[in-house]
Amino acid sequence: MKFLFALIFLPICLFSQDINQIFSEKGEIYFSFEYKNKNILNKISKIVSLDHKINKEEGFAYANKREFSKFLELNIDYKILNKRKVVLEKSKNNWDYYPTYSEYVEMMENFADSFPHICKLHRTDMLNSGREILFIEISKNIGIKENEPSFLYTSSMHGDELTGYVLMLRLIDDILNSYGNNTYITSLVDNIDIWINPLANPDGAYAGGNSNVLGATRSNANFIDLNRNYPDPQDGQHPDGNSWQEETVIFMGLADTVNFNLASNLHTGSVVANYPWDTWSNLPADLIWWQHVCNEYADTCQQYGNSNYFTGFDNGITNGYDWYEVDGGRQDYSNYFKHSREFTLELSNNKTPNSNTLPYYWNANVNSFYNFMEQSLYGLTGIITDSVNGLPIKAFVEVINHDFDSSQVYSSLPIGNYHRYLYQGSYQIKFSKAGYHTKIKNISILNNNSTVKDIQLVPLSFVGINEKNISQNYLGKLNILGKKVNTNKNNITIEKKSDGTINKTIIIN
Ligand SMILES: [Zn+2]
């Protein structure tokens, strides 16, 4: 009896002791492991957080205790790794340092205070830790919704991937100080609703304390990888088995209110522009458009960076799933559920590069940052309104024989503007909304140009007075169902019943 007891329980005791020991001082570990083929890699990716860094037959991953115990069940050799030491310089005059948490908050406040006419600081619900996810919005007529695309850069949802953190702070500073001095940047601010969030995971970045980023973790304070925590097109609302984290809820809430048309989320650990999808092997409907904008990003980095910068993968770009599968990532969430266009940027092989190299990364990326922002102005755009009362409507814009996997877009209220990014060519576009007659238009698109097409949708209940019903031609104002509308004819308007017979006659003022 005793012998049997030992046989059954001893290995399990040892195993759990190991795990407890490993996680006695930290909630997240970084490790390498061997893998034989892509299928095994994809299987592992569903258990732990694969790092962006992947060698042939050697993968790297992060795991919390629960995830790592699942990984151990696979019986795969692994090696726990120590994080690389980071050199922190502090000259503070050339964007070559990682700010303390309070310096960061102060900078964000100062941006808004110094440029109140074009810049606004958005503070979201405070995290449990007391830290905040902060957004800077930059636009002409700040605070007023206009007919312009909404654009988002968000960096460092992996708290130890910090190149983009400093580069985004510098980008905000550059845009604000260039407004009115630099024609190109001024026109971007005049025509785009620009949102920048330098730090999407402050609890991860300052896990070691608010005074520096030396103890940064990939995950948030609960040791959850935020880039596995979003609803997934294939794997449901909670692909990682965790509830939505505070950070995820904040970003989903923002996506619901702002309707970002174009976006990028910035990471490090590799150097590449990664376009959808991450969760499945389906290619996106707008594959050639994605390749066009990703190539533009990578090519410009090649031009301004060192000779091997943005040259890996397929000349600096990759399809996400081709690289490795990610379930619950924010890129796929934004594209699939929010009909946005968002891609993932990997800016440096070192997750947190020595701070004195940050100016190099700035010089290599700044032109690409602006180019990509500029892309938000291109493609097909316009305002969709109700033809009778002239009010903007939220309508569905679909490219016939082209769209699938949620690549259709909606116009957004209160303006009714829509932005459909397309590679150059001829397209048939369908504009529709329940209760309205559908409209189909033939449209030509040129790369790096915008095609403007405003659309009026006619309500099903409305019979136009310019049709057979009325022969006389009057000028004046109509009063339809209590609403005044302008028209070039002013006799009567007729509402049609569903069977086509005339229901109501309304007399004009
Ligand atoms: Zn990352």
C-alpha cells in the first residue's frame, strides 16, 4: 500500500513543487522550447503566449503559472530564460530615455495643456493599480466630429515591448510642434482625427515600480497576455479562457465610440509589418491593399534605417498566420468585429532596446508613421444621408464580389462618413440600410488618391414627387410628416403602402 502511494504521488509532488518554485518570485516566465513543425507550434500557441521571436525549431514563449502547467503536460523540452539587461540613459533632451510613470503622465498632460486648440487628453477608467491608459487626440477643431477618418496608433500592449512607447510620445510632440510650420503635417492634422496611445499596458511596463521599466512584464498585473484576451473571429468571446481584462474593456469601449478606420498596434521582439489574419489561414479580402500599405511602411524604413532594417520575412512584411497563429489578438478583433483596418508592427528585435538607440528607431520609422497615417485619407470616401430629410445615416458599404470576413464597412454617425480603403481598380459598391432602397455605384480607385462619393439613400416609404405622380414642376419647401425638407418641386408628396397603393397625401406649405 505504502509503495503504491509513493509511486502514484511522488512524481506529482515533485512536479508541483517545481512549478511553485519557478513562480515563487514572479507571475510570468520567459522560456524557450523545441518544436518540430508548424502544427505543434500552433498547438503550443493555444496554451502559452508565443513570443514574436521564433527561430527554426526553437520557439520562445511567456506563461503564467496556469499556462505553464498546461505546457508541461505536453512533455516538451524547455529552458527558462532570464531577460536581457537594458541600458537606461538619462540625458532627457533627445528622446533617448524611458520616462518614469509620472514623467509619462506629465508629458501627456503637457501636450494637451500646451496645444489646447488641436490636442485633447482622454483619460479612461483608472486601472486597479491606480495607473491609467491615456490617449492623445489631435485634430483641427478638436472635440467636434467632422467628415474625416479616425486613426489610431497604440503601443506596448505587451508591457516589455517599449520601443513604440517612446516613439509614440515623440510622434505626438512632433505633430504638435509641426502644426502650422510644416505643410504636410498640418494637412494631416487638418484632415484626420488622430489618436495616439503610447502605453497600452502601464501595469506591465512598470511592473517593477513606477521609477523605471527594468522590471517590465509582457502581461498585465494579473499575468494575462492582453494580446490573447480579445474576442476572436474563430475562437469566440474568450479565446484565452480569461475574462476581459480592464485594459481590454477600455480599448473595446473606445473602439465602440470612435470607430477607428485605420490603426496599427506597435510591438517589438522582431522587425516586420504583420497584416491580417492571425487566427486563421484565410487571406484578407483586401490582401493586395494590405501588401501595398505594409510594403510602403517597410520600404520607407529600409530607406531610412540601417541596411538590414525591415528586410526579413517577405521584404519586411508578413501575413500573420503564416508567421504564427495568435488567437484573441487585438488586430483580428479590430478588423473582424469593428470593420476597422488594423495591422501589427514589430519595430525592433530587442524588446526594450538600450535607450540610446531610440533616436535611431525614430529616424528609421518617422516617415513610415506619417505615410501610414496619410493612407487613412485614401480609397473611397463620402457621406451617406437620407434623401428625404438630409440626415446622416449609418449604412452598410459592400464591395460586390470582393468583400468577405467582415471587410465591409459602415458609415458612422453623427456625420455619416464612410472610408473604404481599396487597392486601385474598378469596383461595384453597394450602399444599403434596412428601410431604404439599395444603391449600387461603379467606382474607380487609384492608389494613394481619394475618390469621393456622397450617397443619398431613398426611404422605402417615400415615393418621389418627381416621378409619374406629379407632373407639375414647383419650387419651394415640402413639409413631410412634420419635417421640413428642401426640394425643387413643391406640390404634394405621397406615401406608398406596402401593396403599392397611395396611403397619404401631404399638402405643402
Ligand atoms: Zn508583442
